[in-house]
Amino acid sequence: MAGPLGADGLSTGDICRALDLATGEVLAEHLLPSFSAAYAFQQFPDARPEVLLTASMGQDGTLCLLVTRTDSGLGVRATGTATEACVGVGPEGALVIQDIGGRYLTRTQDGAAEVIIEAGDVLPDERVFVGCTPGFVDDKRILVVTAEEQWAEEGTHLLLDAHTLRPLAELTYPRTPGVTAVPLGDGTWLVRDDETVQRWTTA
């Protein structure tokens, strides 16, 4: 929700609130470093207490925040950077981070070595990662979209190994897909074609 204004009349940041599910009572709140942003929550598939909150701020980039309920209120900690957005959450706290320019992907997880894969090492010449929606199809595979340029309307969808980020397979559809693909973590993913949303799984 919108936060308070400072002495200069500008926002000091939006507010993230935790509400009681039954009564709507405010249980805790935290002032965020973002304001006038587009927000999206993602939950980890293994019911971890944290959720990933992304705050997209247009030209100012995207903030990625891990939010959890604590005894003293809401705990909020940053992950990724304004140019490296956390865009996928996986089991055991794994995160997928995509460079805003689509030049590389990073897999990070507490207690595990960081894995980085360059687009030039695994994709055909001049192709980059696009769509800003890579994520875990399941605990073994990550779905990404690639194209020749960030503003492309059509893309190629690839499955990557969820631990090494090495390519496993290219997905084929009856028609060339767009650049939006949303993995759901249960072995399926969504794609959008004009006004139609389709849910897919591998055979």
C-alpha cells in the first residue's frame, strides 16, 4: 500500500503489511525502499516462511525483497540488485536471477555455490535471455525464454538443468510462442497468446 509522505511532499516508500486472514487486522508492517512500483509475490514451492516480493519501478529497475513474518514484525531483506532481478523461486530456497539485459542467469542458494551461465555460452549467436520470467518448472528443471533482442515478440523456450543451468531441451509448440512463460513449480507452465492463456507440461 502507499506509504507516508516526507517533509518534501514525496513518498518515503510504500508499505508492506501482514493481515490476519480471518479478521483483516494488521499484524505487522514494514516500510519498503520502493514507491509507486508494480508489485508481485512469489511463494517457494516447499512452504518456506519467506516469500519473494518484486517491486518493478520502470527505469529505476526492479527491487527484489525476501519477506518473512517474525516475532517482532515483518523481516525484509534484499536479494539481487536493480539490474539483476530475482525472478524465480525454487525448492530449498533456490533463486534464479536474470540480468536485465539478458546476458546471463544466476542460480543462488544459501549454503551452495553460486552458478552463473552466460547467454553466449549456451545460446546461438546474438541471442539473449528475455521475458524476465524464468523459473522452476519443478525441482529439476528451469524454463527460460530466449530471443535475438529484448523487445522481441516471439521467443524460443528452453528447459535448463535446475542446478547447473545447462540446456536440456528446446520446447516446441503448435505455433511460435511469445516471450511470456510462467513456470508454476508443479511440472507445468503458462504461456500467453494474444488473449489466450494456455497451461503446458512435458509429455
